[in-house]
Amino acid sequence: MAYHYLTGHHLGQAASNSTSLNTISPSTYRVKRGHNRSPRRWLLSLIASAVMLSACSTATASQSGGTGTKRGTTVAPPHLVVTTGPKHTRVFHNVFDPSVIDASSGIYLGWVFAHPGSAQSRSAVVRIDRANAKVLSTNVLAGSIEAGVATNRHLWITSSNAPSKAILYEFNADNLTLTRTIPLIGTDPGTSMATTNSYLWVSEGDQLLRIDRRDANLRKQVKLTAAFSATVSTDTQDHLLVVAIANRGGQGRIEIRSGANANLIGTSASLNGVFAPRTAAVGKNIWISEATGNMGYVSRYRLRGLTPTVAGCPSSLLTNSPTCILGSNGLQVNASHQLIFLSQVAGGGARNACIDPSNGSIVAQLPLAPTDQLLTIGHSHLFVMTQTRRENVVELPIPSACLGG
């Protein structure tokens, strides 16, 4: 759900009152599948403890707005099996296409399951007690989860069940009761989310949506010029929006906008890729990860002026530099604990690490196996998808050096 997102799209920095899907930052991206988990881009998933848990309550999906579940129809999510792995890590078993949000109110885990007799996919969402892994509440929604953000009172999730058809759901953060649905009609069904002090911002293809967190009303729609896909995150103080866009040909740019009204403050020079890049801001720096089709790369930009620290990255380089890192299309950045986290399946220690946001130097390597996909950076643990015969999510301690940002 994280969660984001997974990922077609992604994340920002740690916030005091909100937690996103793909890191503990307030922004979230579409989650990838496999080496490209979403039909767009990014990759992510998890594992974790020793008891079989039942999804304690059956969710009544009294949803509106084309959710795919008729009002009053009860659909029970599958049981969640949790066991204890090596070094007391918890493993969540058989969760296909998982998403995770690590929030103050608990851990939210979402995954796709096939419901007998249904032609379309459904996703289960459960809230899990952090201490004992007990399932506290459950619900079910139509489609696959694209992104998610948890605030003090609400859990926000976007899902997609058809091309160019996505829905924004608002749940009660404690009992997962569905409180609102908002149909999304942007050019691209891929979504990402970010929160500022008063608003939830949702990027949806060629537009930004501003939703008031107090009453969940849609307050503003901002058209993004020449955009087909877009991602949104925030700066460290949650005052500015970092918006990345790309047109249908993959040509795009990075924009800085006001976190209050999305007024444009600055824009970068053009950059090329496949879809809008993922962004992660810490301090005076913005890191982006971009897939080009043949390869992927990570580059550092200065927040002031929106200029790359290595001009021409990646086309001018045959080798890596600390602030222009080459990899596969699945190479990603996330911001958490005031550091930048790199992740890539089979990327080795150089591409699975937390790094200094000011210069790109490696602070510590992440304890990921070659086939692991990093889903979410939580308060104290990494949530990682492992691929064996089935997809599991594992909870791994974050290296202590990566917690001190």
C-alpha cells in the first residue's frame, strides 16, 4: 500500500502525522510488480512471525462509485498466515502483489487475491498490531492497490481495476470502515500521494488533486501542462511539493510547487525517460530515479535551481559517480530517516544501501537477498518482498547506521 507503490510511482520524508506506503515519508507511489511491478514502473514487497492468524472480522464492502462490490455484499479477505523467521523476523505468507504502510496506528498490509466467481481482482487490506502481529481490522476493495498514505485519522488508498479507471478510497484508520470514495479520471491510472500539514495531494496523470484532510473534500484540481504521467512528494518540512511529470513520449521535467495551492515556483530542464521519475527530497537536495527502457539511473538535483549535480547524467557517463548511479529499470530512491535509500533487485550492495543525501556516499548496505524487493522503509524495519514459490513479505531490522539521519 503502501505505499505505496510500491511502483509506477513514489516518496518523500518522515512526517509527524502521516506515513506513506513506500517509506515512512508522506508521499507514496504506485507499486511495481516483479522487475517492474506496476504496469508503469517501480518494485516493492515484504515478510515476518510464528502463529496462524485469521482476519478477525469480515469486511462489508458497502462501497460506492464503481468499486466492483455491490452495496451490502460481504466479501471476506483470505486468512493471513504469519510465522517467525531467522533472527525473530516476521514473515507474512502468500500475499500476492503486496503493499505496506508502517504508521503510528499500526502496520497496514494490502495484497491482491482472487475471489471465486469474480471476473476482476480484489485487494485485501488489514491493520496489524505492531507488537504481536494480530490482525485488528480488515476490509476488501476492488482492483489492485496503487498507492497509500496513513494519517492520524484516515487511511487513503488508490486502486485501479481497468485502464484509465482508478478510485481513491478513504478508510477509518482504526477499524478500516470505508468512509468515502472518489473516482479518478486522469490520463494515466497510475497515482502517487503526498501529505502536507492540511492537505492530501494526489497525482493522477495530467493533474494534481488537493483534498482537505479535515473533511476529506476535494478542494482543488491543478492541471499539469503537457503531462501524461506524474508523481508527487514533499520536501523535508512538508512545505513544498516536488512534482515530476512526463508526456506520452517520456520527456518530462521536475517542478517545485507550493504545498498550499500548488502554484509553480520552479522547473528543471527537460529529461528523458519512460514515465515520470520517482523523487525523494532531503534537505537541499532532490534525488530522482528514472527508467529509460534500456536502463535506469539515479541522479541528485539541487533544490535551489533544480539543476543536476552531474550534468548530462546518465548519457555523459560510462561509469557511476556517487550522485549519478546507473542500474536497471527497477533502480529506485526513497527518502526516510533523513537519508536516501537505494534499492534494486539483484543490485548488490552498491544499489541496496542508505546513502548520504548531500554527496551520495554509502552509509550502510541493506540486508537484502539478490531476489528481494524493498517495499517500505518503516520506523525500525524494512518490509521486503521475497519471491520463492509464492510471494511473502519479510520484516527486517533497519541497519542502525540508517536510522541516525
